[in-house]
Amino acid sequence: MKKLNLAVFNTQPPHLYFGGVERRIIDTAKSLRNQVDVTVYSGTKAGFRKPASLNGVRVVPCFSSDALFPVDNWFFNNTLAGAVDTINADVYEAHAASGYGFLRALRRKGIRKPFIQTVHGVLADEYVQATQTGSPTLRAKVANFFMWQLSKLEEEAAKHATLTVTISKYSAQKIVQFYGVDKTQIRIAPNGVDTQRFKPSKACETIKRQIGIDSKLCVLFVGRLIPRKGLIYLVEAAKHIVKEHSQTLFLIVGDGPLKKHLLSHIEETKLASNFVFLGDVNEKLLPAVYNFADIFVLPSIQEGQGIALLEAQATAKPVVAFNVGGIGEAVLDKETGLLTKPDSNELADAIRKLLANESLRETMGSNGRKFVEDNFSWGICAQKMLQVYQEALASAP
């Protein structure tokens, strides 16, 4: 049978960035390599200038500038619009606000090929959550302004796409609420996890010694250091936790604009000896980092799903998170982890409960591994996307 030809648009090159969007693009393509021929068109960021190949997926540079969002995104979409006659595929798929320019060009030319808009965390929902938290700095206000502008572009693409795909029932509801998309045009295909890469392993002692953890209990966070991830709640919770578990180490993996503020706050609260910031960790080392943690925590105040939660559970780690957004679909409360309302005291209580009970940690970790294998392996999730591609193609005139 002839392979389906798919063109994917994403501002960031998926072989040089390792966020949830980029992992989804690569792992979905890898899982469908026998059925779908995928070419990813991405911006010229991080020095990406020449076509590349990763696991059989072609990645083609399209000029975007190497500036920050949203400048790079604007240039990228204009480049795509100019290439509408040369980028040929059976189906087109864009992530977030990375393809509205191409969709506009298709519509101007009257080309009615199937176009899929994939929405991860709904940008309008993220904007609302960001503007409701405390007193934002000038930088945060600027970031929120651009997020709102980008949410309007995401809305435009979702309204005019053949089908809109999102990662959770929660996100689907928000697309209807904020973007006015008919729910019959929305399909749910969650993010997955590579259960062969992220799995329980004891082969992490060397890295553990290098970091200086040794026998300390370790609470791990993996993600961008941005307001939405709620790390200030974790710092506040840590103040209570160390009173009972003074040797607990909070390991922070990831980078972002809040790093300096967090470090300053940790110094002020005399918690410097309990926190280690590793920055962005090499993808090859990430499974080992999950493995030497005792608990994984994600204090996000808005999350469409939370791919790090899946990775942690696949590695048989119990998780603690706020019961917001789509997190309740990615974690089984009291079975694979503990979910609380967004509150630092409740977060501290949940973490303390797990720190004090090794048997509970092991039981929840084992449950989490099975839950992810049964529901969120990339093989399962990629097949859902294949069904979407085929449905979109079948509905084309």
C-alpha cells in the first residue's frame, strides 16, 4: 500500500529542541514510518541551516530568524506562505501557531487539501491562567501580550482546519470554550512516551554520585522554568518538607526565564543546600535522571496533559501534581500518584506522605508503569494520529 505523504510544520526544529511538541513529532513519525512518509518543515533556529534526517524523518529548514518567540514564528509563517506551491503533501499538520501562514496561503489559492491543526496546551487558556497569578512583572506582561496574539492565530487555524487534534478531553473543552470550534471537528490523540527508553533501571549510580545525591531522598522536577510550571509552589512546599526530611534534595531539570528569580528566592529561604539546578539535560541522560529520583513533582497551574508525568510514570516513579487541566487524565489519583489543589501546603503534605512511605512509592510506581504501557505508549498514540490523517484525507474533495 502506498505510504501517506505528510508535511508537518513546527517553528522549532525537532532534532535540536526537546520539548513535548518536538518529542511528539519525532516519536509519532518513528512509530508510523511503515505507513507514513513524514517531512518536517521547521524554523532556522539553533543554527539549523541544512536539511537533516532523524530516525528516517526528513527535517527541512525554512527561514524564521533565530530571534525569540514570536518574531521567529512570524518569519517562519511568512516563509511557509511563500512556499505553498512547492511544499506538496497528501496531508498537512501544524502545531500550535506554527502553520497559520501556510493555511492562509492554501485558502487564498483555493487549494482544499486536508490540513490538521494540533493544539497542545490551549494558548488562550494558558493566557487566562497566566494573567490570574499574582502581580506580573513587565517581562511577564509582555510575554502575556504576545501569548494572547498567538492564541488568536491558533484560534484562526483551528477554525479553518479540516480537523483539530488535541491531547486531552480538558484541552478539547477549552478549544470549544475559547475558540468556538465545533466539538465534532475535534479529535483527541494524547502525547505518548517511549516505554523502551523510559523504563525502570538501576544503572544510574554513577550519575547519582556525580551530582552528589548518594543516599538522599530525591524529589525531581523536569520542565521549563516559566510561571505556568508553578515552581514557586515547590519552593514554598520545600520550606515545610525539610523540617521533617532535612536531607531531601530537590532536583530541577530544565531552564527558563525564572531561573534567577528562583535561585534568589531559594537563597532567601535558606534552602540552597536542598536544591540542585541541572539545567537542560542531554536527552540520552534523561531516563537515568528519572530513575534515580524517588518522587516526581509537577506543580503546574495549567497543563494540557504533561508529558513529563508520563515519562516519570513509565520509569515507575510516583508523581505529585496539582489536579488542574488535563493532568487528571494522565495520572490516576491515589493509584499512580497524588493530586492536590494548587496550594503549597497540600503539595508539601503529599510529598511528605510519599517520602515517609517507601512501600507506597513502590506500589504507585509499579501502577504507573502499567498505566502508561496500557494507555500512552507511542505505538498506541501514533495509531490514533494515523486514524486522524486517514479521516482528513477521506474527507478531502
